Amino acid sequence: MKTPFEILNIAVDSDDDAIRKAYLGMVRQFPPERFPEEFQRVRTAYESIKTARDRLRYELFDYSMPDMHELAADIKAKAKPGRPTEKQLRQLLDQAVNAEITALVVNNG
């Protein structure tokens, strides 16, 4: 199974503009009227990585599962005593994702 980066034929460290340009080029190459299945595959790939936040979520959930297990353990450790609610887990996940995004932005400057 190809990654969104492979489908769009771009580097993993591509920025938003490069991803958008690659997507638009693929849309011109595979218009939805003539190539509906290929267009859907390209669109799904683009939607999953079009922003820094989307790329981080893709990396955490779809691209590198060992990182996801570590993140899940961290979230459970930070949850309130007893069984954490779904809302608590979502809040902690959003905090972790936002912290990762902030670190990426600060480091890439």
C-alpha cells in the first residue's frame, strides 16, 4: 500500500505549498470525470497530509504505529485516576498533537 507521499510523488518533508502543487498537478493529470477512481485516491492522499497538523496526525496514527503505542501509554498515564473517559482521552490527544505541532513550528522556524 502506497503512502500519501508516494501517491503524490513528493518528499516526506514537503511543505504545504509543495503538497498543494503536487495535488493540483495530479488533478490535472487525473480529472475526476475521466479517472474517478484515481482521482479519489489522489484526493484521499492529499486530504490526509495537506497541512502540518494533518501530516502529524498521519504520522502518529497511520505511518508509524510504534509512536502511537508510546503516545497512548503517555495519555493513559496522564489521565485522571480510574478509567479515563473518551472525552479525557481526546483532550489529552489534542494536547499532545498541539505540543508536537508547536515543536515542529518552533524548530522549523
